[in-house]
Amino acid sequence: MYRYDEFDHDVVQSRVKQFRGQVKRRLEGALTEEQFRPLRLQNGLYLQLHAYMLRVAVPYGTLNSKQLRQLAMISEKYDRGYGHVTTRQNMQFNWPQLPEVPDILQDLADVEMHCFQTSGNCIRNVTSDPYAGATADEIEDPRPTAELLRQWSTMHPEFAFLPRKFKIAVTAAPNDRAVIKAHDIGIEIVKNEKGEVGYHIIVGGGLGRTPIIGVTLNEFLPREELLPYLEAVMRVYNRYGRRDNKYKARIKILVTETGIDAFRQMVDAEYESLEPSDIAVSEAEISRITDYFASPQFEDAPDDSAFEAAKSDEDFANWADNNLSAHKQAGYSIVNISLKPHDRAPGDVTADQMRAVADLADKYSFGEIRTTHQQNMVLPHVKKADLQALYEGLKAAELAADNIGLISDIICCPGMDYCALATARSIPVSQAIAERFSDPKRQRAIGEMSIKISGCINACGHHHVGNIGILGLEKAGVEFYQVKLGGDSSENAAIGQVTGPGFSQEELVDGIERMVDFYLDSRTGAEKFIDTFKRVGIDPFKEVLYGNA
Amino acid sequence: MTANELREGYSVWLTEDLTWSTDYADAALTEDPEIIAKMQSVADRDVEANEVVGAYFIDIDPETKLPARYRERFRVTGPSNDLGEEIEKD
């Protein structure tokens, strides 16, 4: 993992000191709420529906065990004993109190963490593939690139007041686990015909009230040109992005209104005017950063016969079948930890569970943990021979749900239960669906499918790219839910199609069940839900959703 | 009249004795213009004094006596799912 250098340490410590002073002045009345609000937001502190909420940055979803234990401690000392993993791989605390927030920031700084740029119209926390550095299908580990972007974008003076927030994701695998096409900039690390590694730059994607799949801005950007080129993109956006209407201020609107060819010309012109050597990063610096992400010392082809033998335990076998992913090193697995028990809010994790995951990471995964945009956690490097012992540890911590990628592995924003922007609740809907499909056998029979729920049009729950996407709205004091079908967050990214009028929560769950039953009756071979949907189209699914079939 | 406490951030409502309560049951419900004016001035004073932030009046359903707007009803009831309550019980 990346370790802070003296500059990182100084920046974080000075920011804590600065915010402590700002909070003191606010409490003393030297700052009004209007003056203080942008300052607290720049430190990830929101005032939500019922209380303050603090959003902690987890750069590219990578944590070490010490950091996770510190988050557990913070949740108990200053909050209500739990945290919430967000769809940007961050962690939120729902109940901090203003006078204590500077102490929280100090405790975070002590483990090289902070809340920079988890709010506001700046470049937000860069996200990445939670399997980075572990998966066999990547060209290289994307984390050094993500770290480079973190360093470049952190407190970048030119991009602190953009027209709107700006989200970047990086992946290095053809299987997109970072939803790069739904980001302001998506970066795919690729190889060209000569075998050189560079960047496929995608721009103008995004969800929110105007969902758009990003388009290619640059098919292959040489590695050394990354920062100057992104600087050019950001300058074009900063200059021409709309500031008159916040709903049209994202770069996706600029790209759409300008047209990708004209936008590319503007970027190229800006790039030509730059002095790239001013910000281009040397090979030596890239190498320095990359060294921090060197693979752990894996054993050479460790014996995994114990793993195969342990599969005689049906529960373990089911968990292993569903929650493990292929590792680049023979004899190892990537372990997905579900934070989706059907009776809890997706992504919630208690302090005890955080400590349990940290301990298991130390014991079995070189102390590394990842958070995922699906609101789960990952132990990236577990020896297969240790999987059964790990599973027992997860079971003891009530973290052994075997539903990764299945119908109850629902992405869900906090909704009206916590968020000041929400129009309806999303958590109870998620729980009702998970409850309806709680039978593990039934879930496995249905197979891979995604349900994503947002409690308002801002789409933090990624409903536009769910196989089934649900949007919570409210009319005359009554919640109702609109349904989209056919969305896809993978490398085949697609925006779902709206089905029609909305439903009550109860009608919605019944309608989803009818669609699932229809899929099971209609699928051929190994078709997933999305495959059947693509083959038969939306109409028959709508028929059963509305009970007309 | 409702607001959020500056320090804790919790939702609060102005009571008949013109103090702030985290319990909606204590909230003053009135259509009397004189009392409304008095409530506004107290809210302005307490915003100025950095006791509360974002003070505003809400409409009440005359039958249920609960806030008319869905969002405001939620500020009264609190989240329908708070893991903190479960942890506290344990």
C-alpha cells in the first residue's frame, strides 16, 4: 500500500489544525453558517436530515488493517458504533457531533486518512477496481495510477471550484468492476499494438438526473502524457462547463452539447498550449509510487487440497462458489465479504465487524482490505488453504452471507432515512426485496443479477445501471417507486429503460418477483437475467411487472 | 418552527415556552400571527446566537397534527433503520 511521505503528512496535519480553528470560530460565532458551510463540506461534513454526516475518503477503496481498526474506534468513540460503505468506496458516519469532528480528523490523520474532497465541486475520491493487484485479468495494477491521480487532484488550486463535482475511476481489466463509463472521466489501462501500456480515456459519463454513458475521448494516451492531458480536459471543463444551472453543470452536459469531436479538439488545443513537462511525472516517480503496490510475498503454488476437502461442508461450498474470485496467483483467492444481510442497510458494518475483518486481513490477507462500490468488502489475497478458517471467522462475525452478485446483493443509497436530498426511503425497499428472496437456494437458482435503488433523482444508488433499477419518489406524502429495466454497470454499460408508472413498495416487490419468475421460465441455457432481457426485450417484462400477463 | 442544533446537528422544534426540543411532541403548533411573529424572532435570535441553524416554519396537517410534508414527517420519526439502535440493545 502507498505510504504517506512528509508532504502528505504535513498537508493532512495542517488541514486538521485549520479545520479545528474553523470549527472553534463557528462555535464561537465568528463564522456564520453561510461562511462555515463550504468549509465543512470541504472536509466531508454534511448536515443531513437528522444529524451531521462525515464522509471519510478511502482512496481507490484500499484500506489496511490498522486503518480499518481506527475507523471502528472512531465509530464507537464519536458515533453510534457503525459505519456505512458508500457507492464511491468511502465510509460514512451518520451521527458525528460538530465539536468532535476535528478530533475525528486527527484520529484519521494518525492513520494517514482524511475527508478531503468527499464533497464539493472538486475532483472527488478516485475509485478503482477492488480486485486491483490481485486479479488475473488486469494489464497492471491500476492503483499506482489512481494514487498518482490522488496526489495530482488533492487540493489542486485550479480545480477547487469546478462548475460541479467531478468523478474519476480507473481500471486495468477488461471486466469493468469500477463502472468507468458512468464517470466524468473513466480511465482504462490498455496495451497498444506495440505492447506499450497507456490509457483509454472515456469522458462524459454520469448518472444523476441525466444519465449518460461516457464516450471515448482518446483511444490510447501514452503513459507519460496522463497528467498534462487530464489537466487539459479539466481546464476545458472548468472554462466552458455551465455555471448558470447546477443541473446542467456536469461535464457530460458539456460533452453532449459540444459534441465529442469538437470537445476533443478543444482538449487538444488546450493540451498544445500547455507545457507538459511542468506537470508530467517522471518514470522515476511513477516507479517510486508503483513500488508501494508491489505484490505481497505469495507462496509458490501452495497446497490447496484442504480447500477442496472443506467443500464437503455444504454451507462453506456455497459460500466459496459464490463469494470467491479468481486470483492471479495459483493457490490464492480473492474473497468478497458481503455487507448485505437482508435485515440491515446495504453497506452498514459495525465496529466489531470492522475489527473482525481487520484481524482476518492480518491473519490471512497480508493486512489488506478493499471497499467496493457495490458496498461490500474484499480481502484480496487469501491462500486457498486458509479459506475454511477465514470462513469460520467471517461466520462468527456474521459476515458470511453468500450472496455476492445475487439478487439480494443490492446497491442502495441511504435515501430518506439519512439523506437531506432524498425524496423517498430506499433502505426498507432493499430490505423487503432481500427478505422476499432470502432463500439462498432460490437466490442461487436465479443467479447473477443486479438491483440498484436510489432514493432520489441524484442516483447515488446507481439505479440507472441496475438490471432492475428502482427510483424512489414522493407525491402528496406517499412514497412510490419507478422501475427501470436492462441497465448494466459492466464493460457493456447501458442505461436502463423506464417501464412506466410507479408502484407502492408492496406492489414493487410483487412485481419484481413476477419478473424474476418470468425470467426463470424464459431463460435458455446459462442466460443471466440481463441476457434474457436483451434477448426478449422490455415488453414481456413490463407485462408481468404490471400484472398484465 | 424547526431547525437543527448547531453542535449536535439534531432536528429540533420550537416549544410553547420558546425553547428548542428534540421531541416533536413538545412543538408549538399555532396559527396565531402574534405567536408566529414571536417564534420567528426567537428563531432569528437563536440562529444569530449560534444555537441552531436553518430555522424555518413547517405546515401541519390539522387532523394528525403531524407535519404536512413527507420529508418533515421523517425528521420527526427519525430513520426507519438505525444500526446504532440495534448495537445499543446488544
